[in-house]
Amino acid sequence: MIARVLSSAVLGIDAYIVKVEAHLERGLPAFFTVGLPEGAVKESKERVGAAIKNSGYNFPNRRITINLAPADIRKEGSAFDLPIAVGLLAAIGEVDAANLDKFVILGELSLDGSLRSVKGVLPISVKLRQEDIKGIIVPKENAKEAAIVEGLDVYPAKNLRETISILNEEDFYSPFRVNVEEIFSKSSRYSVDFSDVKGQEHAKRALEVAAAGRHNIIMIGPPGSGKTMLAKRLPTILPDLTLNEAIETTKIHSVAGLLPPDTALITTRPFRSPHHTISDAGLIGGGQYPRPGEVSVAHYGVLFLDELTEFKKNVLEVLRQPLEDDRVTISRATLSLTYPANFMLAAAMNPCPCGYATDPKKDCVCTPSQIQKYMSRISGPLLDRIDIHIEVPAVKYKELSGETTGESSESVKERVKKAREFQLKRFKSEKIYSNADMQSKEIKKYCKIDDRGNELLKMAITKLGLSARAYDRILKVARTIADLETTEEIKPEYISEAIQYRSLDRQMWM
């Protein structure tokens, strides 16, 4: 006796179809799972056996072989519990085999036969639409996530018995639906706002420029000056996620197991702030079977590294590839996976080990050599990928106690959106989407300046002690400032403002 059930699994952030074949034959009772199953899949035989018995069905007292095809790709996770159980029941005639080709089946079984949620349902749903498979049976908790994909009939099930009832058409079950537009309108709101920040107008302006050109930014200031508060509000001034961006972001969160319960779609830009003790595998992704790291979970959002100089040097160095390529490739002996990592980097650090080198009210106790050693923890290649350095001074009491509120995130976002649209129109024939992506060729083409601008740049390089690498960064940031003013002309005052955003470069090289 043999039965075949359709299921699916995820490789990277993309899914593939898995055929679960259940074969029963006479002989001593035994249960074998083949097709490169890892630990959780091998253990499924215990869960499946208990679930079938506790759901009121007879467990076949036969020699059982379960094959997960294709057999050359490693299978992991607990999502194969339900299709294995359905396959066994179909092999003994409890399930109408004619309906098995109509559905992909996913779910983890409890010992009592109830279903638990699984990872990666959204990328699987996207794959089913591509394969023209119309139906999917998932645990109730995964129904909203699966139903995001239009044209797919989603059937949520509470337990094994309800799954069998759906397959046997014992009762009428209508497909589960969600209203994607309604989810977007209700969920795409942030709990924080730029207006919460008092003072720090210079820093807020720098964040606006960074958001408009998708420039990476680092903030330098004493403890308590508001660096973290500012960084947390950076996503609120970025353009809203499009539906395609939201789906891709949700796919990553689903694969990583970070999608909150009953959440159908990630509708706000991610904000990730890993602790400085994180490993390189935690940041970039990795493990024996590679998982997405923080740079991928922050896809289309902001990766905030607080206390940048406290991160291990090897951890910071692995950031160079995703910052350059907007993706990260993780290679192992048996496979190589590529995860998207298109994020904005926002970093924060103190100006010295004690933190008070720039604080007028507190004395710094650090020696020049200690400060130099502290600053040198940030390598030149990493600094090369950060366009804006901004000093964030301590907030004065007058500003803290004032009644006035700052500009709202919504009004800042409108200017950022117009600047981004300006850039998309400019780069429509190029393979870049923002000013931060410009290379030398595009800088020469789109960042032309007049004689006064050239004089300012010459002074910055020769008299202020800025490094040669700051030249291109200043031009790119000045281009963004001009875009915020919706003009193609890069005026000298834009150059002057851009020069101010190289404070760390000036400190390190003077």
C-alpha cells in the first residue's frame, strides 16, 4: 500500500515542493524515514503515531517507509508531521486519495492530534501560486500568513481529524480570506514619532538626509544624548513599504521564525538592534544549516548598531559584503545560500572610552592615545561605507523642559518620498535606486558642481584635514540635499552642509 501527499519546505527564503510518500508492507512493525531527514523530521514518527491513535484512528501495524522527495535536499523542521500522518491514513484507506493532489499540507502535530504553527508558510504560499497549485491546509495560526497570496485557497485546520474531514469533504469548508489593503491601512503605523525628540535639530536633519538618499549614518555623542532614540525613529521617515517589499520582508521573518502570532504581513520597516556581544554568524547568518542573520531580518529596514566600537572586529568586518552587495552569501560544504540584505546601517558610538570628550559639562579622563586606539576599532573599509557622520551633543535642559514639539515623522517622510522619487526618475536607465548606490561613474555624471563648490571641497580636503575618501561621500550627500530641495543644481551651500556630515572622518585623520 502506498500514498503520496504534497508538502513543501524552504531553502533560503524560497520554497520547493516535497512529495511525502508513505509505503506500508507486511513484516515486523518498523518506521523508517528517508530523504535526508534531520533530527526533528526523524522524531516525527513518535508524534505522528501518538497523534493518529489519540485522534481515534488505527495506527497501521506494518513496516512503514516514509520517503521525502527530492531525496538529495536535507529536510528539517516539524512541518512534515501532518503530511506524514495524512499519508499513513491514506495508505490504509481513511483518506480519499483523489483529493491529495489538490492540496499542499503543512503542520506540526501535538501528541493529542492538535496542530501547532510552523515556519516559512508565506514563501511556500508564493511557490504554490507559481506552481499553479490552488489549495493549502495549514495550522489555524498560519492561516493569515498563507492567505496573503491571492488566488490560493487556504484551509486552516485545528487538528488531524479536521484535516481528514477537509480532505474527505465530509463537511463544507470555505477558504480563509484576508483583506490585504485593510491589513496595510491598519498595521502600517509606528508607535514612535520624530516629534517625540526634543532638540537635536541638527541630528534630525542629518537623519532626514540619510533617509532621502539611503545613506548609512553614524552618530557620535556622549551617553544620554538621544542617539538610540533618534535611531529608533529613523524607520518612521522612510517611504512606506510596497506590497512586494512587505511580502519579501515577511518571507524572511517567517523563515527565521520571527513572525509574531496571528500576523499576516510585516507592514512597517524592520528595526533591528542586536547587542554588541553578537557573533558574526548571528549578524550575517549561518549555522550548520544556514539561517538568516540580523542583516537579512533588517531587509528593507534599519540595522542599528549601538556602541559600535564594542562589537568584535571580525563581526564588523563581515558587514562589508552586505553593505556593498545588498545581499549575503553563506557557504557550507553541502550548499550555498544567498539571503537578501538591503538595509540602512545606523550606528552610534561615544566620542571616547569614557564618553565625555565632547560634553562641555563633564571632563574627559581619556588620554589622546586611548582615544586614538578607541577610534581605530572602526576599520577604514567599514568607514568607507558610511556616508554621514554626525555629532549628537548632550541636550540642554531648556530644550528638554520646553513645551514645543518637533516636526512629525509624517511631514518629514513626505519630503523624503519626493526626494526618492526624484532619484528614481534620474536613475531610470541605471541599475541603481538611490544616491547612496552611486559609483564613480554616476558621481561624475550626476554630481557636477560649480567653481565655488570646488573651492569648498578643496578647502575641506586640504585645510580641514578630511581624507580623500570623503570626497565622493560629500558629493553624494550634497546630491541628496539638492534632491530634498527638488533641484538638479548642487549649490555651494549644499556642499557646505555635506562637509559638516564628515565629523568622524575629520577627527580620525587630523
